[in-house]
Amino acid sequence: MLPPAMDELSNRSTARLLLLMAEFGNAVSMAMTKAAGEPDLVGNAPILVLASIDASGPQRPSDLAKLTGLSSGGLSKLLDRMAELGAIRREHGAVSADRRAVLVSLTGRGTDLLRLLTAELANHLPDTRAFVAEIADVLGMGVSERAHPI
């Protein structure tokens, strides 16, 4: 168990870290929503789906559910919406060993959207330097923790 002074410091650091991470996430989400023009495609789960498929190729919905933390029903609804918006497509029978298997792949629009989102994020990275520096400072129990008590 930590001494009371360290316990308080740790609790304040953790609370500050949570606040900074939330602020960072909001800044990124606002920039990406503006860029995408489609709020249903901007959030952790849709971005994880787009980026994972882009990086690793077509994937089974069960793998995407594990990645996103969504239930199979939640992922199915997300994939339905992403397909309606033209970002992904489901390919039935795409796995030779299992004709019932479905693979999810990006469409041209999905690839373009991911490129737009990554470019928008890159444009805003200079704006996030202060967040990142303060997060690093809090993790290192540095100066910023004392300068920004909660």
C-alpha cells in the first residue's frame, strides 16, 4: 500500500491523466467529424474497423468484434451502417475452407475516408503537442501535475 501522500499524488495524477485523455479524444473526434462529414463513421469502433482492415486486409466480423470490444450484434449494426455509407463491404463465401464465412473489406470510399481522417489528424497533431507533453509529464509525475491540480 502506498503512503497517504503518494496515494493522493497518484489519485490526482490518474484523474488528471483521464481528463487529458478525454480532452485529447474530443479534439481528435471534432477534427475527424469535420473532415468526414459523416458522424457515424467517426468514433473509436468505426476507425478501428477501417484502420485494421487497411493495415491487415479483409477480416472476419468475429475478429473485428474482438478488436472493437463490441458484441456480435453491436458490430453487425456498425457494419450495416458502414456498408450503407459505402465504407465497407461484406463478402460472403470469400474463405475457401468455409463457404459460410464472411469477410469485411474496405471499398474505395472507405480507403478514401481513412486517408482523409489520417490527413486531418496529421493537420491537428501540432495542436495536440501540449496534451501529449502534459500526459507524458503526468505519467512521469513531473511539473505539470503540480501546475494543474484537480
